[in-house]
Amino acid sequence: MEFGLVGLGRMGGNMARRLARQGIRIAMTNRSHAVTEAIAAETGHQACVSLVDLVDALAAPRIVWLMLPAGEATEAALSTLQPLLSPGDLVVDGANAYYKDDLRRADMLAARKIEFADAGVSGGVWGLENGYCIMFGGSEAAAARLRPYMEALAPTPTTGWLHTGPVGSGHFVKMIHNGIEYGMMQAFAEGFALMKHKPDFDLDLGAIAELWRHGSVVRSWLLDLAADFLAQDQELGGIQPYVADSGEGRWTALESVEQGVPTPVMTLALMMRFATQGRNDYAAKILAKMRQGFGGHAIKEG
């Protein structure tokens, strides 16, 4: 056994399950050992209580795949792993990390003759059944070692995974992927909102979403998801109008500025997410007061 998985959240846990279904046995660990034990009982994988335990359970040269939140959690795990690993081992960051961090981490591990690869993983909670789309960067040697695991995690052995190039390229491609996702989601949201606010036609949004799934140029998995929940509830009365943003959208916007390449759709989609988080509230109050000041327009109190 050479493969260890660190982090068994929604993505990591289901990746462990998918590997088990493909007949691949791994070692794994998680911040909550109860979660590790539960998944081990389900899959037959080896449960490890710590990173030390995980490294000891693996035969060298090892592959240690991290599925941890970007930032402090990943940095802490890498700091702990460095002295535990041996030359020739391979560390894979499979979470949504910033590609510039990959370059720094690769250099840091290279000093100890430890390889590094970065993997952008898409598929969400559906990856267990449908397989994951994986875009990963690293050396050709690292790609060869990872191939059996990519083939097992992807929808099929020949589709849904790609060695995109050198270290950093996997997370860079995933960053752009998520920026596109922001724009697509925003376009669907705006379109359905326009139809919802046209009472003259009494439109059935669930039926329209289902219609568009068949033969339309806008058919997509995102539309499939929208058709499903709109068929159940078009009012969405119990949902707060708050949309979180993850790092990839921000990183994509920053990249567009650095390159001087215009990305208005993706960037404005990110801005709209900020607006839902209350970050537009004060600006809206200023606008209301200015309208009152120059035109005597009424403002809403409260």
C-alpha cells in the first residue's frame, strides 16, 4: 500500500469510497478520527490516527494526497509531513489551492527530494457515483505514478482526467474552470429571475428548465440541477439570498488583472456574490441618500 489520503470531508470521503469500489486499498486520516473509523469500516481502508501513523503505514516511495481547505490547514499538514517523508515520496494537493502557492510548495519539498503535484478536482458530491474531473500538474514521472488513481477516480479510465503540464498548471486550470462556473451560474440565476418577475405570463419555471434540458444550446449539468429543485419549489421561500464565494473566483479576477485580459462576466459574477453577502448594503444606503438629496426621492426606513 503506497497511497495515503489526508482529509475525509465531502470530497475526500467520497474519493476514498470510490477508490474502494475500484479495488484500491489506501491508508487515510482525518482531523476527526471517528470519521476515519466510520469510512474505514465501510470501505476496508486502513484508518490512521495521525499523519505520523499514515506515513508509517505506507510503503516507500509513498503518495500522500491532501484534501484539506486551502491556506492554514494545508500549510500545517505540509509542515508536519516534511520531516516524516523520504526522498522519492510524492505529495499531491487535491484541494482548491492557489496555483502560486503550488510553486512555492514544490520548491520547498524539492529541497528534500520530495515531489509535488497539484490536482484540481471537480465533481462535488456527485463524484462518488459519476466520477471526478481531475486536472493535475506535475512532472511526467509524477503523472505516471498517479495514473492508476486518476483512472479509478475519473468517470472512465480514459476520460475525465488530464495531466495539464508542470506544477501549478492543474490548480490554474481549475481556477479558470471555477471562474467560468461563476459566470454560468450567474447567467442562469438572472434569466430565471427575469421570468419569475413577469407575472403577466404566469410562467412555470420548472417546466421551462426541463424544456431547456433537451436540445437547447444552454443545456448543462447546472441546468439539470436547477430543473430538479425548481420542479419541487419555484418560490424558494425558505432560502436566504446569500451566496458564498470560494477563493477560485477571486484568484481568477486577480489573474485577469495581472494578465490584462478582460474577463467581465466572471468578474461581475464574483461581484454579485459579494453583493449577496451584505457588502453592498452600505453602498446602497449611500445611493438612496444621494437620490433623496438631489431629487427629494423617498427612502425606506428601518
